[in-house]
Amino acid sequence: MFERIAVAVLVLSLSACAAPRPHPVAPLPIQPFSSLQALPPAGSYQVDSQNSELRVLVYRAGALANLGHNHVMVNHAVTGVVQVGGSIPESSFSLEVPVESFVVDDADARREEGGDFTGDIPEDAKAGTRRNMLSAAQLNAAEFPEIRVAGATLSGTLDALNADLTISVAGHEASVSAPFSLQGDAHTLTAVGSLALRQTALGITPYSLLHGALQVDDVMQLKFRIVVPIG
């Protein structure tokens, strides 16, 4: 009886698009480009989905956290447009992230994230996590198939930028500040960054079970690499 309850708890508790404790994390790897000296020529540039990535790190929490696992959600279907102006404040971008394209606990991604994500996750647990993450109670993929990101204001320098974003998730809009850095060469511009973000800031209620004994943190860690061909 207890074993069946524990399995159900494991599947249900990690179903939300939940969040890690604010552990320090390394940014996603990028090619060793030289430092970017100037913005590329003004114009509109399409995001390279094949080489771009959004990664969400999901951590267990609560007194019974040992019944669950930490999870890595990866999306390689990010699309969008970067508008380069004559200066950083005159530039902007918009992104679309199809929620159906999230992959739960890819073995390589878990290994890349290190000690907090050791071991492979059973396929049935992955499927249960993904199914519930996309459900009407969470990301509501049927009604809102995309997460939308708009960069309203950019500030800073080329090696230490900040974007004040509007993120639309499951019908809720949130204002978020995201730090990132740019690297590039004559052909490619790459933006890389990471930030901690609360589910509640996105209008999502963190999942909790057994009066909070098994839960997911309100804070999730987002990591991104956005690649844009420029010539």
C-alpha cells in the first residue's frame, strides 16, 4: 500500500512546471567566439532554433523530498526575431516557445547538470511529469500552445546586458528582468544567460501534497542560449 502511494506521490509531485532551489548553475556552453566589439548591422534576424535552447531546472522540496527527483526540462524549438537597432536601447527581440516541445529528463541534459540530477528517470515517471505539466492546471497547452517572450527594454553593455521582458504563460503576463551576455563572430550572435524565477510570478501555483510534506519550490532556474545567424 505505501509503495503504491509513494509512486503516485512521485509522479504527481513533479508534474508542475516547478522550480529549483536557487543553486548556482553554470550557463549553457557556447562556442569560444571572440568578444563582441559592436552590434551587428541594424536589421531583423531570425533565431536559429536548431542551435538555441531553453532549459528549466526543477527541484524537489519538503520533508518527503527524497521520494521525488530533480528534473531537467529542455526545449530545442525556440523561434523568434531579433531587431537590431543603432544602439542597445534601440534593439529588441521576441521569442516563442512551443510547450509541447519540452523534453523531460533527457539523459545527456541530466549528466550536463551534474550532481543534483544523478541517475536516469523511469520512462513512466517522465511521461507522467510531462502530461501533468502540459495539463490545464499548469501550462494549459491545449489553450495556450506557446510561451511568448517580448524584450521591451534592453540596457547595459555588450558583455553585461539586461532585458526587461514580458512573458506570457497560460494566459498570464508577467514582467521579468533577465541578465545575459552576448558573444559572436562575423556570422553568429549568441545570447546566454540564467535566472531564478518564481512560478507564482507567472501565475502558476506551485504543486504541494500531503500538507506540504512533498512539494516543488516556487523558484525555478531558467537557462537559455539563443543563437542568431547574422551573415
